[in-house]
Amino acid sequence: MSKIIILILIFIGAFFVYKFISKFKVPKIGSLALVTGGVKCGKSTLSVAIALSEHRKRVRKTKFKNFFRKLFKKDLIELPLLYSNVPLACKYSPVTTDLLLRKQRFVYGSVIYLQEASLVADSQLIKDKDINEQLLLFNKLIGHSTKGGVIIYDTQSVSDNHYSIKRCLSEYFYIHHLTKWIPFILIAHVEENRYSDDGTVISTQNEDIEKKLKRVIISKKTWKMFDCYCYSVLTDNLPVKTDIVENNLQTRDLKAYKIISFRSNFNKVGVLNEKKDDK
């Protein structure tokens, strides 16, 4: 009888372990990967973690091959590099427009990371045919031109990116949020979605999205590898606006007498520009 109880307990324990493990995921990527999600939800954290992991794996593999090539006195394979369009706290090679336009090439087998991809080339960049053609070739042939390398994009919106990216994309990772309170690690809550630029693949949500999310474990050391506010340098030196209005608390007048907009006609038709005198 005791043996049966032990077997039942083992079965129940194995079931719960399986259910727990099934919630976790190791992202598998091809030659082109893209991470998207809301503002400051952890896109760059996940993307940098994937890029660093891929680069370490490729360097180890190349060193292993070079060990035997050296024994047999063959030419050594060049170590893959990590390329990035933003500064990283490790050895990396900056991405340039010459690389994107195929005027220079990447080291074979390298990992390329492009943060905020729509800032590099957005959906409105369609007037220059030469740039469009080179970007399309860049993305379509990235696996060929790097001989097995990989490019990792992150962006707030897939649709805001240049068509050269969208037409080469078949799936992407959507990150919902990060769990940050656990010591030493982060947990990214991620969903892998299919994508087709022609709309033949449609993703619908019929239930709470958090029920479908997988968990990806990330070391907190990743946060030390990049600055999540790196583009603040573009506005850090601007004048700071600090004036505060308190009169609404006294007058109880909470009407908006002006629309803050770049369309000036909004404040000319049907909108009061000045407060009326109290009667």
C-alpha cells in the first residue's frame, strides 16, 4: 500500500514539475528576429540578452573549431563579432549605414543588434529607391551575407518599420512585462507570434493574454550591459519646465480653454481661447 502511495505522490510531483517547466521558454531564432512590446516593458532587455547569448554561443563554437583547425595547421576561422547601433558595456562593433547599405560586410557568423528599428528605417522611408533596394537585400539576404549570422531587431510597433523588415518577418516575440523582484534574475513574460505582411496570418486574442505567456529567464547582469535611457542624451541639455498651477484647486474651474495641438485651427473653431468673465 505504501508503495502505491509513493508512486501516486511521484506522479503528482512529476505532473506539477512538468506544468511548471512548460511555462518557461528558450527563445529560438533564425537569421532574423524581432522583439516588440509596449514602451519600457523590457524589449531591449530581452533583445540584448538574446544577442549576448547568441554571440557567446557562436564564439565558443568557433573557438572549438579553431582548436582542431590549428592542430591540422589549417587557416583559423575569424571569431564572430557582436554589432550594435547603441553602446554596449562589452566588446562590440558599431553598426554603420555602410553596413546597412551593403557597402561593407559583417564578419561571418556575427550577431547584429538594432535597437528601436523604426528609428533606423521607418515605414515612411520609401522615396529613395536605391536605399529601399539595398535595405530589402540586406534583410532578405542577411543569413547569406553573414554566412549564418543573425540580426535582432526591437521596436515598439512592427507596422512602423520599413517594408524591407516586414516582408522578411515570419514571426516575432511580444514581451508583455518583466518580473523584477526575484534576486539575480529577471523573468520576461513573452508570446511568440506568427507574422505576415500581407495579412494572411492573423493573430486573435479570445482570452486573457497573460494566460498564454511563456517565461524567459534573464540574468540581471543584462541591465549592466546597456543603458535603457541611452537616447535621453538628445534632450538632457534642454531647459526644464517646472512651473506648477494651483489656482484650479481654489477656483474649481477645471475647464480646458485651449487644446495643446500642432493644428492651430483647433483653437479657432468652436473652442474658447480665453476664460469668460464671471457673471
